[in-house]
Amino acid sequence: KILTFSNHYSVFDNGSLIINNVQVGDAGDYECTAENEVAPVVRRKTNLIVKDIIGADIQTHQGTFHEGETIHLVCIGTGYPTPHLEWIKDDNVMKSFGKVTVRNGDLTITA
């Protein structure tokens, strides 16, 4: 039997809590209490951690680059916790060196 119902969550008489379409804002401490007329209240807590779906988007000029040009590529990561961003070329993580600068998801290759 459903005791409480909304589009977001339902509480059933067996003690179950169902959260629909869980969001980062649902994260936090939840407490269940059990009681009857012959026993003291029993409380149990749990912490719900909600991780957001990770996304990455490359924002750059699409097309052909010519030798000697400076190229600036921007990778924007989304999600919670905030994702760590890396640029990889030929299975190797790119590091700042010489004409290559990598910082916070930005990749710049200068002429």
C-alpha cells in the first residue's frame, strides 16, 4: 500500500522509499524510524550519494588547419563530482611541453 505519493517519490507501508528520476539534489542523509506500542523507537540512517552523468563537449573550429597556425581546442566537462579532463593523442596523455600547452581542458598548439 502506498502511504505517500508524488511524481518524485513514493513511501510504502512496508517501509520502502522509491525515488523516481533521482537528481543530485536528492543526495543527503535519510532516516528510517520504526516504532510500535510495545518497543522504543528504532532509527537507522543512510547517506545517499548521487553522481551526475559525466559529459564532455569539445568546442572548437571545425575544419582544416594549415601548417603554421595556432590551434586552440577547448574541452568542457560536466557532471558531479566535476570530472578530470585530459587530452590524449595516439594513446598518450598530452602534457604541456614545447609548443603544446594543456590546462584545465584547454589544448593549445602554437606554430
